Amino acid sequence: MKNDESIRKLRDFLKENIRKGTDFSQSDQSLGYPMPPVEKPLEEGQKAQPLPEWRGAITLDNDVAGLIGRRQSARRYPDKPITAEELSFLLWATQGVRRIKGERVMRNVPSAGNRHALETYLALTKPAITRDGQAFSAGLWRYLPLEHALVYQGSPGNLQDKVAQAAMGQTFVGQAPVVFIWSAIPYRMEWRYLHASHKEIALDAGHVCQNLYLAAEAIRCVTCAVAAYDQKEADGLLGLDGEDEFVIYMAPVGRAREA
Ligand SMILES: Cc1cc2nc3c(=O)[nH]c(=O)nc-3n(C[C@H](O)[C@H](O)[C@H](O)COP(=O)(O)O)c2cc1C
């Protein structure tokens, strides 16, 4: 295994040699093709459901050193839902928009070249209710960062089982009240960086999930990064084509257990 050629080849993904060999003058951006949309457009008939304001509605622990020091992965979740205000905060923290300047949409997480090639889907195994009783029903949703809203994607039966199956049989994933599932739309990055795009997308995803860990900790919730998943099952669950958009990472979120 130590000198296995196939493993050594795969290590190249982590290196940045590809940048020198890439002719960026041939990128679609350089050739004048329009920038791909920063957010996947709604399909016909889909309607955005605005997320509630979280500021003033939830109690935040603002002790950054404490949050960083306490963060840990958790795989057991009490049988309690997450409120819609909490969900609103977690989505803001992971993919929310910080500032819009012309075509430039800046988010709360960094991204190589500000390309932001990720979409966020939620598998809600329990409804998330707002303070005034509005429900985001159980099922699959997609986050719309520009509108800070969710769009309903449908509700396959046995969602818990399907999510666990998509997570390669890791049953704890399906037991969380909400599972964040991130997909990549690689063209958003390739439009500028061509062959040098793919490691950047993976690095971007790490930043997003780390914000989820810390934001969850700030509201007495917990999460666990999950990269061991079944590509076909996960893409199938979300109805993704697996080429132009596919799942790259997931993270179940639940309430912290009482000490
Ligand atoms: C990229 C990545 C992938 C991971 N994938 C899984 C996974 O599929 N299943 C799982 O139970 N934990 C997964 N984890 C969680 C790690 O096991 C966990 O971070 C590690 O054991 C250290 O524990 P800590 O997060 O509590 O410090 C993953 C973590 C990362 C960063």
C-alpha cells in the first residue's frame, strides 16, 4: 500500500500543480460567457417560503472561545424538533448573504474567488415551526440565500430511512430532526477556474460545515460532519443528475443532550 501508484495519483488532487497547467484565458469567464446564477433558480410552480427573523428570537451564546473549545461531533439526538428561527440562524451562518454589491454576492463563509458552488438542501424529519406557528413541514427543502427563504422539494415516504440509506447506513443521520445536505454545482467554479476548480470546492465545503458546528453550539445544538455517503442514493434522494450537480457533504443537526 505504501508505494501504491493509484493512491499516489489520487494525492495529486490535494496539490496545486494543476493551476500552473491551466490556461485561464480559455475559461468561460475569459471567453465572455455569462456568469452562472449564484443560486439555482426556482423550477416552474415552486414558491419560496421566507424564513423567520432569528435576531431577537433566539438566545445566542456569543463566547467564541467557549464555542470553539466545546465543539465536538455528536451522533445522538434527543427526540425534539429544531425551531424555524434556529434553522434560519443555522442557514444564515452557513450560506447566508452578507452583502450584495452589483453582481457580487458576499456570504458569511469564504469561497475561492467568491464562486460559491454549493447549494444547501435540508431533510426535515420533523416540521420546524416558527414562534407564530408557521410550519416548514417535514420533507426536503432547498435554501435560497438571496431571499433567505426555503423552497419545498417534496416529501418522499420513510424520509428517515432514506436519509440513513443515503448516508451509507449511518442510522444516526436519519434520527436527527434536520439534516443539512450540500451539493456542488461545479460549473460555478469551473466558469472561472476550469480544471483548478475541484479542490477549491471541497475546501469551501469545509468552511461551511465548520460554521455549522459553531453556530449549532451557540444555540445548544449539535452536529456531525458526514462525508461517508452513497453518491447514487444521496443524489437520487434530492433528484440531482449526478453530473452538473451532486451531493458532496452532509451534517445532521439535533438538540444537545441535557448534561
Ligand atoms: C470531512 C469529514 C468527514 C466526516 N465523516 C464522518 C462520517 O461519515 N461519519 C461520522 O460518524 N463522522 C464523520 N466525521 C466526524 C469525525 O469522525 C470527527 O470529526 C472526528 O472523530 C473528531 O471528533 P470531533 O469532531 O468530536 O472532534 C467526519 C468529519 C469530517 C471533518
